Amino acid sequence: MKIVAAAAVAAALLATPSANAQESRMSETLKAVAPALDRYREQTLLGGVWKRTDLSARDRGIVTLAALIARNEPGEMAFTMNRALDDGVAPREVSEIITHLAFYAGWPNATSAVAVAKDVFAARKIGPDQLPSASPDPLPLDEKAEATRAETVGRQFGAIAPGLVRNTTDVLFRDLWLRPDLAPRDRSLVTVVALIATGQTAQIPYHLGRAMDNGLKPPEVGGVLTHLAFYVGWPSVFSALPVVKDVIEKRSR
Amino acid sequence: MKIVAAAAVAAALLATPSANAQESRMSETLKAVAPALDRYREQTLLGGVWKRTDLSARDRGIVTLAALIARNEPGEMAFTMNRALDDGVAPREVSEIITHLAFYAGWPNATSAVAVAKDVFAARKIGPDQLPSASPDPLPLDEKAEATRAETVGRQFGAIAPGLVRNTTDVLFRDLWLRPDLAPRDRSLVTVVALIATGQTAQIPYHLGRAMDNGLKPPEVGGVLTHLAFYVGWPSVFSALPVVKDVIEKRSR
Amino acid sequence: MKIVAAAAVAAALLATPSANAQESRMSETLKAVAPALDRYREQTLLGGVWKRTDLSARDRGIVTLAALIARNEPGEMAFTMNRALDDGVAPREVSEIITHLAFYAGWPNATSAVAVAKDVFAARKIGPDQLPSASPDPLPLDEKAEATRAETVGRQFGAIAPGLVRNTTDVLFRDLWLRPDLAPRDRSLVTVVALIATGQTAQIPYHLGRAMDNGLKPPEVGGVLTHLAFYVGWPSVFSALPVVKDVIEKRSR
């Protein structure tokens, strides 16, 4: 019954002819249970945080989509994916975001997102020509930085989980991270969002540093935190804040 | 197929004419896979923890519902919501619990719960007159305590995420927390449950202190932990225990 | 719509006559969105990690199933359950894994899994005679070790949550853990997987020590970590790694 209700809400979001009609349906559903949520949605979320200038609309699409996939929350995923595509996230980038999160949030999260994306892509007539190759020419690798990373991880954990250490090198840092259809800065953004969204604060220092090396700027980080609070809840963001602050302050010394 | 099965279970829980019939259907489903779960449900859960006197039935409804929404687990949400309404949680309180968790567990968790509540409210003929206003007259604000909170957070994180710091003041503490249709003690209870249910232990000290300021008593906290262990798993509760213990002991000195 | 899509994917996984046909359908779905995921699935997941010798196929089935239940991710649960049954996990063991995780991941996670297992068991004609008894003769209890555990927990938390402390003894350690239809080593394995999968690192030391007392070997622990990275994401496993390393190193001194 609940599943049917969720499907009805999802259908309300998708099957209607125009974005305005979708908005209006969601508004009616929220009002039937929690009129305040409809107000917060209009004033605080769509009329507030989404209009802030500390992050582009395209970045907000990436951040929201990554958060939903990382937490395996498909209810608003089709709506979010369509909006991201409207706001300039390319289909090949959506494809890579899902692929990346298979490794940073778990394989089942990726297959859930694939089920949503398949329908969204079909409705928008996005075909194989707009998707990344399975094995494209990789981006150039910073051999020195990667050697340092591999050496550190190998020294720490090579004796405990040798297969994991090898896969981390071969599958993640010498394959996944070098895929060219998502810019390294965006790939890092997706990773940092996944870490905040799933409470993996211990992994934030390395990946936030990498994100900033890849071009993410401190005010954008602030924008990500401000945006994410709405989509993953205040507590997850506040638990990440001291770690984020520490990384940013150490880099500015 | 799994979704269909889940829908069938959900339907079994909802579509039958009487509560007894619902119980009997769930019992049959559990027995078909795990007879022990049926025994634990009858003896340990319904016949045990729900009968304990350290927490009222109404509080147990709030705690269980908040845990399900915080973890976005809709499978038993309609059943739990109906039981909570039967046990004295008002429709306006259910509405506010969902609204509150939009901010403390994430917006998509709230819209999932709205989809469930919409059907539950319709079946019980709960109309707009029983729902909270979108913008009611707020409860009085403790200006001094709020100024201290805002100053602390602003000093710590204002430079990193100014938008988040402003929203925390304007949207949460000067709006959401002042909504009158859920008592501050219950709002705090929902918040603490969400923190335990989602493993956000770092946020427990502030909010448990606030909950006790708002009237939650130490034996009730023990009752919440005992109850929650069944709904969010023993490990989440045991990870929260040392923090909870520390808060309670410091206040009793 | 998304729910319908997920159901379609799930149906594609289940309703087809042969395992080969299922594989081929999943492959087509992945290719329509993310061709790289299809490559990773074939080469890295099925052709790579599942073929490693540091863990048996049966153990991989237990680990994968426990991870999906602990994270309440039903999308691939029927497929995983069928594969586990093919690889030598007995129906009574699947039943006990679900029962165990009701307490170590939360009751709603177990009822979600029951909904999936009910259909899987029906399709394989697994009847009540192949299920564990609700109240079987318990395994012998190590009274001394249990007295030490109970004394420690009681001293720490007995004043804060007496009901929880009592249930931990009566329901978990003098009942659930003594159920004979899942070997203690496998029960411990399920527990450790649930802790890693849900980020409950604080509970790992006790349960990993217990798992090794129950016969889990260090190379198998490495195999579990290597395998789990794919199913729960790299960050959850890397957050667990320092704790796991510490436990293993302390025991080898």
C-alpha cells in the first residue's frame, strides 16, 4: 500500500506533461499531510537554497543527485535527474556519477540508480551515443602522487587486506578516477558529497583535500554544506563540519 | 518481484478489516521464513518491550515512527502510524514529526513519509482542519539561550559555511523549533531518536541536553534506548550509550 | 515510476527461466545507462572478487546477503539469496541470518528481507520442514565468558538503561546467539558484516574478537573486507580498516 502510494507520488512527479503540473501535484500531496513542508519547499528550498549564488545550478544538480544515490533514496531521484539534465549536467556525466558511486556508496546503490536513469534516459531519447565508453582512453595519471598514496595505504593495510589494497589501486585510482567523462573536480565533488551523506567523516580529509587540488573552492564547499543540509539532514552536515573546517584551515596556512 | 512482495506484505498489513487480521497475516508471513521472528515479535516485542512502563504507549509510537522515518524504512510505516494515532498521537503531531525530520533526517525521508501518511490520513478521514497551519503563531523564544547557541555556531563555522549558519538560525531555531503543534519535549524526543537511529552520536550531547531541559526524564531516556534497540538494531544504540551516559551523569552532578 | 522501474529490474532478475537469461537482462539494463558498470560487473565483480580464494563462495553469499539486509537494500536481494542457496547456504541458515539481523540491524530490515525470502522460498519449494524451530534446543553457553560480558555491560550501562541491559542478556546472549541453526562462526561473520556495512565501528572490536574466537581466520577477514568494499562502498570499509587492523594485531602479539 505504501509502495503503491510511493509509486503514485513518483508517477505524479513524472507522468504529468509539464514541470509546472509536477510542482503543483507535489504541492498538493505535501499540503494533504504537512502544509509547512509545502511552504518550506517553496520559500526555503526552491526559492531559497537553490537560488543561492555560492554554487551553480549545475553543481546543485550533481550534489543532490549524488546525495540521493549515496543514501539509496529513489523517491525523488527521477525528478532530480531530470532537473540536473535541464541544468546542464550531461547524460554521460549522470552515467559516470552512478558508476563512481557504485564504488563509493556500494554496488546496489548504483543498480537502484540505473533503474531510475534507464527510464529517464528513455523518456529523453538519450541513446548509447551519448553514454561514456566502457573503456575510454584514460586521463593522464599523476604517477608520483599515486605512488605516494599507494605506498601509504599498502604500508598501513597491505598485510590485513591485500586484495582490497590491490583493488584500490587497480580498480579505483588507475581506472575509475581516470575515466574522462566526468571532470576530476566533479568526481571529487561527488565523492565528498557521498562521504558527508553517509556519515563517513574519517574519509573526508583525504577526499576534500583531493577535491580542492582538483579545483573545488572553499566558498563552493560552504555552498555544498548549505545545500546538503536540506537533502541529508542537518546532523550529517554538522558532524562533517569540524573535519571540513580543519582541512580548509590547514590548507590556508 | 521483491517490490511486489513488499507491497503484498504492506497490503496485508493495511487492507484487512481488523487489527487482529493484520496481526495474523504478519504472523503467517514471518512463520513462512523465520518462525523465531514470529515468536520474538509476539513475546519479546509486542508482549515485552511495548508493555514496559518506562515509556508510555504514545511515546513508543513517536519513537518508532521517528526511527522509521529517520532511516527511510517505509515497510512498516503505515502500520506504525496507525498504531501511534490509536495510542494518542494526534494527526497534527504526526504531521509535525514528518516536518521536523525533513530537517533532521533529510528532505527525501520526509517526502517518503508524506506518501505513507497521505493514505493513512485519507483512510481515517483526517482532513485539513486537523493539520497544523503552514505558518502558525510561534512559541515564545528563549532569546538568551538562542543567542548563545547562535554565537557559538557562528564563531565555529560562520567562515566555512555562512549560508548554513544563517539557515540554522532562521529556519531551524527561529522557525521550525517554535512551531506549536508538537510540544518541545516531543520535538526533542524525535530529534534524539533520529540522531541515535542514524548514528549521529556527535550531535547527541547538545540535543539530549536540550531534550532534558524540555522535560525528558532520565528513566524515559533509558526506555527510549531499550525500545529503539529493536527498531534500529543493538549496535546503533550501544554506540550511543556512552555519550548518553556522559550527558546524564554530567547533569546529575 | 521509479518503483515500477525497480520492480521491472527485480522482475527481470527473477522471472526469467535461467540464470544466463537473468545475467543477460541485467547486462542490457546496465549498458543502457552505464556501459562501464557492465564491464566492472563482468570483469571486476563476478569475474574478479567472486573468484578470489580468500573466501569460499558460500561465505561470499553470507557476506553479500548480510550486507544487503543490514543496509535494507532489497533491489538485488532475491538474486543474492538464490545465489547463496545455490552456493551451499542452507534455507535454515538464510532464515537465521534474517532473524539475527532483526537484532543487529533493526526489526524493519528483517521484515523487508522476510518479504523477499518468502517468494524465494516458495519458488524453490522450501517448506516449514526446512526452517529452524522457533525454540530449538540451545547450543551450550560459555557461562564464564557470558558472566564477564554481562557484568561489564551491567556496570557500564545498568543505571542508564536497565531494560536494555537485561534484554541484551536474556534475548541476545542467552537466546539468539545460542540458536543452533547458524554456526557461531557464521553468526559472528554476519554480525561483523552488519557492523561494517552500517558504519558501527565502535562495536567492531568486541564482535571481531568474538568472531575470531568462533573460528574466523585473519585471511578470511581480509577477504570479507575486499568483498564488502564492492557491496557497501569503499568508504565504509576504509573506516573499519584501522579498527580491524588493531584487533588482529593485538591478538597476534
